[in-house]
Amino acid sequence: MSTLEFDRVTVRYGASTVLDDVSLTVPDGQIVGLVGESGS
């Protein structure tokens, strides 16, 4: 079983696409960090 799961997500802000067809599954008990290009 997974704590967090998303599949084929695309996010746009105006003309900028910030996520394009991204999928992620985080199993129970696993810690995941996501860092953007600017480090934030």
C-alpha cells in the first residue's frame, strides 16, 4: 500500500509548464524530498 500516489500529472502556471506527465508512488514508511531547480 502507498501513502502517496499520483499518475501522469501536468501543472501549468500561465504559459509555463512546471510539471509534465509526472508520476510518483511513495510506499508506507518511506521519506521522500523533492527539490526544485532553485533549491526551494
